[in-house]
Amino acid sequence: MGFKEDMVVKAIQENGEGDTEAILETLLTYKAIEKAPSDHENSPNDCSLSSDRENTDEDLCDMDDFEDEEFAEDLSEKDRKLLILVEMGFPTDKASSAIDRCGPNASLLELADSIHAAQMAEESDCHLRESRISDSTEEGTYVYDSQRGRKRRSPEETNYKRKRLLSDSESMICLPKPMVGFGLPNQRMTLANRKIPEAATGPPYFYYENVALAPKGAWETISRFLYDIEPEFVDSKYFCAAARKRGYVHNLPIHNRFLLHPTPPKTIQEAFPVTKKWWPSWDYRRQFNCLQTCVASAKLTERIRTELEKCGDPPPERIQKYVLEECRRWNLVWVGRHKVAPLEPDEIEMLLGFPRDHTRGGGISRMNRYKSLGNSFQVDTVAYHLSVLKDMFPNGITVLSLFSGIGGAEVALHQLGIHMKTVVSVEISDVNRNILKSWWEQTNQTGELIDLSDVQELNGDKLEQMINTFGGFDLVIGGSPCNNLSGSNRYSRDGLEGKHSSLFYDYFRILDLVKCIMGKNF
Ligand code: SAH
């Protein structure tokens, strides 16, 4: 791409030789800075502080579920990235849509990926619809048969699904405000009577999770596949000191839920009392934004310190604005005079309801800890929903845990005091599997943990074998990857058909197989 040699050397020095993606990202950033210096100068937010985006530390990680819409309006950043993408050969309209879709903070690699994904989604969309429709005709691809590992739908059901798949103009699911689900503890239920379609009633009970702010149509599809059950959208800020807007589709009862005790602190000040001393009056945050898979760089915190040291107390409004924006963007905390810092992994563990050191040690890098935690369940929120299982299964439950990650579901069940007789956990990351395995050992679980790797390899035969051995699953739980769903613009394409997010269909496939096998044998 014609990068200058000194730039290449500098980029390698910054990132190390091994990480070619980060090097490329740095080079592209250098190039953009060189070409469009006036962007920052003219930025309405300009505080004579250059943007920290040139620091590639943070671009190494996924900004995959950055939720605060307030940051979607960063025009100068958008223009800068648009320029580079066009230079890289992407059509302007596609590049622009990708930025809208992923948000101005997305790295160039993510944006390039997103453009490719959207193109592929467009191409495969027709194909997918056609193949889903033909899958559900007489050939019966969803037919479960113990010999062939398939499941058959009745013709009426087939037609119904076909109709549902074809009707794109159906009403959109609206995200509730406030995002309190079917009701918060000690509050009146917003939905007193919900009807679960007969085909969806438990056992097995199921619980599916993903980011609430998904692109247009994603939740409609999720709900449609999961037996037309209305999603329950909840922001974990009502359960802990950090926002986490998630949608949950489940067939659990919603009455007589209870909270885990002790309940976690709900404000930053309660969660981190020692930081109070350093918290400036103009930083009015009471809660964190969504905890991400990555954290701010040391360079950014240094820049903030230097800028604050240069001015008096309180700093001028434009500096306050800049600092606050970065603090909110990166969930920074005050740890000294003029000193902000990213949350430590153990602090994030606490906010998300995991035991201290849950993700620590055993060869797990800091980066991996942030990444796994950033993708995990908020334990108190999920436990609140799962609490109804306690009375239903006094002797314990058998769980199929898909996309287990670091075991948010398992930790929630354990903390609720629900005995896990058997957990079949399916998680592709070795790092995450090890975290769950060592937690299982450390908590002296008396049940059995079986860990498998790829959901795509879990077929009808394997499921039937397990179901016969364990006497069926009581709960099928999981949140499939959100990589292609998150971003600030939920009204754009990509979404569920993206490379990672399409694993949702495996959740559905497996759940449907489990239901079918259990329906036949139990
Ligand atoms: N609920 C989990 C996190 C879910 S994030 C928790 O509490 O930690 C989605 C998870 O799916 C990630 O951990 C990712 O590694 C895993 N994953 C991605 N592709 C997968 C696949 N093909 N099979 C199994 N797991 C997969």
C-alpha cells in the first residue's frame, strides 16, 4: 500500500513484530493523520488534544458492543475513516454505511470486515431465504430422525414458518425505555401475564441472550425462531453499577423471581469508595457505561493527566468535556489527582458479579481477561431470571450450556444454590474453557462438567446419546457471539447473518433438536 519505511519501522516498534493486524492498523492511521490533519483541528470537540485513536493499543481489541449512542456523532473521526476506506478501494456508500453500522470507534479492520460481511450478507440473503424455505418443504431438513439426526416439522408448521420468513414488513420490536424487562425486583411487573406458545413450554427450559441494540430485524428473527416468544430487554444498570443492555428470550416463568444476596453496589461511588477522594465535582457519573472487551491505553490516561496539570482547578469547560467524554467512553476511574485509570480486570469481575480472580492466572493474558469479561453475562441479572428454577428443581438440574464463555450461567446457578447435576458446556475458546474448568474445581462442584468445543459439531446423534445418558436437559442456556450485531446503528444490515452472529442459528438448531429428542423419548 506504499507506506514509508520510517512509518513501518515506527509501527513495528509500537506493536511488536508479531501482530500484523495492529501494525497495519497503525500504518493506516498514520497515513490518515498525515493526509487529513485539519480534521482534528476543525473538530467541534477539539481541545488541542489529539484524539487517542492514533494509539493502536485500543484498536487491538473489539469495540464490539459499544453502546452509548451519544458517541455516534463523531463526524471528524467518521470522515477520517471514510477517507482511508475509500482509498483502500471500498465504495464510498458501503464505507459510509459500515461506519454508521459499527460506530466511529470501530477500527479500520473491523470496518473493512463489516463491509465484506454486509456484501456477503446481501449475496447470501436471497440464497438463505430460498434454502430455508426449501429446507422446510417435503425434504424435511429439520426432521429429527435418530438414524439421520434430523427433525421433521408438520406441514402446517412448515407453512407457518415459511410465511414468517417471508414477511419482512411485520412490526418491529421496540426497545423499552426504561429497559427493565418484565419488571424489576420490588416493582410491579410490566407484563403480568405472558403466554408461552405451547410448542415452546418447558422442559427443557431455555434462555437465550444477546445485545439489545442489534441491527434492524435481528431481534425479530431471533424471536421468530425461538417460538415467537417476546424478548425481555434488560439493562444491568438496575442490578449493578454498570450498564449492559441485553435482550433475553426464554420460556422461564417470570413470577417469584428473587435476587442474589448480597446485592452488588449500584453506583461507582459505592463500588469504589476509595476513588471518591479523587473524583472531581464536574465528573457527575454515577454508573459505568457498558463494560467493553478492551480498555483505554496508558497514553490516553497520560494525556489526560498532562492536560489537567496544565490548567487550574476546575479545568476550563472544553477540557472537562474532553476528559468526561473519554472517561465515559473508556469507563475510566479517578485514582489520584489528575489521574484516571481503566478498570482492572478484578474490578470488572466484581461489577459483573464474578468471584474475584475468576479470570486470573493460569496463563491467561490481561487482554484475554478483558475480552472474556467484556462478552460475559452480568451474573446478578441472569441469576434474577434463573432464580425461578430453584423451587422447580430442588434436586438439581442438568444443563446444556452453549457458548459458555467464562461461565456466567454456571456462576449464576451456583450462587443461587441450584445444584448442577451435569453441565455440558460448549465453548470454542481454550482460555474460556480453562476458566470454567478451574472455577468448577475451585467451587468443589459435586456434579459433572463435560466440556466440548464447537457448537457446530454438536449433532443430533451426540445430543441423543447425552440425553439418554443424563435423562434429558432441564435448561439450554447461552448467548451467541454478538460481533456482527453490536454497534451504534441498529438500523443497518449485516446482523444475524454475519460470520459470528449467525451462530444464533446453531443455538436454535440445537435447542430444537433437544426438544425434539426429549419430546420423543421422555
Ligand atoms: N455467556 C458467556 C459469554 C458468551 S460470548 C459468558 O457468560 O461468559 C459468546 C461465546 O461464544 C464466546 O465465549 C466465544 O468464544 C464462544 N464461541 C464462538 N464461536 C463458538 C463456537 N463455534 N462454538 C462454541 N462457542 C463459540
